[in-house]
Amino acid sequence: MGSGVEKIPTGIPGFDEVLRGGLRKGWTYLIKGTPGSGKTIFGVQFLMEGVRRGEKCVYISFDETAEEIALQAEGFGWNLDGIQVVDRVRDMDISEGNIIFYDFDNTAEIISFVDSITKIKELKKVDRVFVDGIGALRDLAKDPTISRRILLSITCFLNSIKATTLMSCDMTAEVGRDIVSYVTSGEFVLERIERKDGIVRRILHVLKYRGGDAYLGRHYFEITPKGIVVYPIIPVIGEIKTKSRRLLSTGNRELDMLLGGGIYEGSSVVIAGKSGVGKTSICLQILKGCDLRGETGILYTFDETEDQILHRLKVLFNHEPKNILIKEITTDVSLGEFYNMVMNDVRTIRPKVVVIDPVNYLSHVALTSEELIRTLKLIRSQLSSLGIVFICVDEVVEAMNVFRLTGLGISPYADYLISGRFVELEGELVKTIAVIKNRFGDHERSLRILDIEEGIGLKISEPLKEYTGIMKGVMMKR
């Protein structure tokens, strides 16, 4: 994109970041979707931003009456006094169904019809225009060639007067194949997609954006009491060249030994194992060590409440945190909302450790497993650039007698992989811990018994060098 191209903000939180600044000034864009998908809200919000900036804004409606538009805006606390509304629904009797087709017999009739739109007095010196229900014009002519000519003429006129325009259209054809799709500079589609758990998520699909400098593809959004908010999963932190990374202690001597000395700043850690094997307790040990250094840690928890976590820290670790932020997350959240929550916390709180416990819950939140992996890799890369330790708890759900290192297949992206496992020792079920991977150097390759003692926290035994059969789950002395 040339540096001289001016962009204007849409007023829709998150969407300008997707477009890398906003809409190109003086160009025309299309917003499509099924009825009730949020097209009108999108357009009004775009105009309200213009009013806030002192611009002249015009709403041309072929879909709803002026009263219906005002009533919908009122639900979001918006006053349309600063927007000039042109109600073509009544002017053309669209609401009564009297107009189905125009029989354009000659060029003069087409020109006359186009003039009836382009010579609306309100368009003089306009800055922003929202044309709601442009599909009505597509349906006025029997010949698709004439429809295209009409739409192209109107679009060219709006571009010629340097009006930044949004046009809305119902989803009636294959995405990107509608007549109006070809005459606009960008196409945004509002979709509703059902997740695996039955929850429906709203998706904004940036299908086309001439210039190529937007994040094309699907982005999450919600219709909130204040309007549309977009939650894109895109980079928000530029690459930062960090100095040499410190080796951070976990606060537990034996755990540090297993890891090869500790955990490097900016690294990613996966702690994997079946339920009850001590994964969360290991996280709490690392967070406690961070807290004792006077640095901030954040724990995003799906399994336990904040009170439960604080109780465990107090009873098991004899620790009352000062710099640990605990956030309870439910699976009602979209993956886009969660990603933006993490990134906002990272920018404002500047933590040293970030933990997701367990990361498996995000597989219910994500639309696909591929999307989840991409999101976790993006979080990892951005936290790494800031020197933040990123920890994912990975719940392995296979049966007790089935050994598997991780459950989600995220271990290839981890710098450290800590594995916890139940094994049988002389008729007793015990927890063991081992470090399987350290990308930065050597680490201890033996297994140790993990215990958690009230008031002390983690108690990790000496290496189990005199035993065999550990990987089978039944230990025997050599």
C-alpha cells in the first residue's frame, strides 16, 4: 500500500486492526449476511463514528423505514440526529411490494433511474454513506446486465464524490459471486457458525480488500449492548529484539534440577498428564517463584475457581500471593475473545509468567483444532518476544493404562515438556514427574516421585535410578 493512501476508522472496535487502519477513504465496500446477522448495526456504527468526528453522514435505506432504523439504533443508545436518513423504502413503495421489476427499454430510462439515486440532495459534500439493502436495486431489473450497470453507475458516482461508502446486501448468492461483489473494493460477510458443543459463534469474514493489506479470513465478533465488537486473532505485538534471557528458578530445587537449571525467559512450557497427577500444582509452584521475585504472573483457569486456587496456595504452599492474577474462564467465551483478553492483559499488566490451565478447554471454544494450534502458536511467539514464560497444562484423557505424552499434539511447539504420570510401586499408586524435552540444553532424564505436602508444596524425590518398568506403569527394583 502506498503511504499516501488515507484510511478512516470504522468505529467498530477490533475491525480497524483487521484492516490495518480502517477503510480507504473514498472507496466503496460491501457488507453481506443473512437477515439478523448485524448488517444494519454495522452500518449505523460506521456512520456514528463519522458523526463523532464531525463528518457529514448519510443513511440511504432500501431495507427498513426511518422509524425502524431509529428504533434499532435506540436499542444501543445511539441518537441518529447527526445522520441524514433517506428513506427510499417508502419513496419506491418497496415495503408494499408494488415494485418487482422495472422494464428498462432504453438507456434514457436507466440514466433517469440512476439519477434518482445519485442526485439525492443529501449526498452533496458527504463524507460517509451507508446504503442499506442495495440488493433491492439488483432485483429491480429483469436483465442482470442492466442491474450490474445500475450498481456500477451508483458505485462510480459515490467514489467520484470521495464518499467512503458501505453497502449492505442479503446473502442470496455464493459468497463473492453476487453482482454487487464485483463493483465494490472490499467484501465483508457476517456469518453464524455452530461450534462442536452446539454454541453458535458470530464470524466476520473479510473476503476481499483491494490493496491486500488487511488480515483476510474469518474473525470472531459479538453484538454487544454498545454495538459490534470484533475479536481478531492477529499479531498485536511487534517483534522485539530481546537481550540475553535470564534463567528463572521455579522456586523448587528438585524441579529446577529436572529442568536443567530452571526455565528461560520467553520460553514455552507444556505440562502434560492425566487428571490428578499434579499439573496444576507444578504451575502454582512456578507462579509462586515468580511472585517471590516480585514479578507478576497470570493464571487463566477453566477447571477451578479463584477461591479454590487461592485456597490451594495458602494450604499447600503456605503462600498468599501479591502479584498473581487469577482469571476464571468459561467455555461460553469465543476463541477470539480469549485471545484478545490474553493480549490485552499482556500489554497492560506486563506479566512474567502466563498459564492456561488446562488448554484442552480451548478445544471446545475453537471452531477447529487447526485454529486452536495456530492461536496457541501466535500467543507463544508474541509472549516469547516479550520474554514472558508461557505455560500450557495439557490434560491427557486416555485410560489409566494407556501412556501418551500429550493430549492435543502441542508438544512440538514447546521449549520444555514436563510429563506427569501415575505408576504402581509395590502395590501403591504414586505420581511421577519427568522432563522429556528442553530445547535450550541438557536436562535430567530420570523420573522422580512427586508428592504434595500441606504447608510445603511440591516434594520431589531423588531420581528413581534403581527401578525399571516405569514406562509400563509398574515399577520394579532392578
